[in-house]
Amino acid sequence: MEYRIIKSPSKGTLDILLRRRGSVANSAIENCDAVGLVQGRLIDMVYAADIAEKAAGVVVEDIKGHCPQNLIMIAIFGDTASVEAAINDIQLKLKKPKMGEGL
């Protein structure tokens, strides 16, 4: 899993991400002080999206792209503290053993 946090994203950066949303916009992206980008396998990204939405007041969107390794990217939109908290919680919970591993 790879991640990046963009604090105070430029309008152009937000425009790129909003154009590449994988689904019809169902949530308004307002007052976005930061964007967390997380890339990995589909199973991990679905799990990460759930963790992020439960951890903090953020909006999570899948981002369309063409990756030969079949990696998926999600964007976590919100205020800086909420995005950082969501990324930290994702990192913490994805380090735990997965179902069926070592149990």
C-alpha cells in the first residue's frame, strides 16, 4: 500500500481528482483542506475506505486510472486533521493479521 497526503491542494489538483472519480458524484466535496491518496489492491482499498469513513468526518471516492498492476486508488477528502487521522487508522488496521493468517 502506498499513500500520500496533499495539504491545501490546488484547484487544479482537485479538478483532476474530481474528474477521475469512478462513480457519479454522490457526495459534495466542500471545505477540502487536504486529500489523502491511498493505492493498493482492491480488497485493501475497500477495507481502507470503510476504515477512513468510520474514523473521521471524511468523504472517500474511488479514482479511475489505468494501472498495469491492477492497483486501485482512493481519495480521502476532508480537513487536514481528519484526513491524517483516517490515514493513520488505515495504516494501523492494515498491519493487523488478515482473516485466515496466523489464526
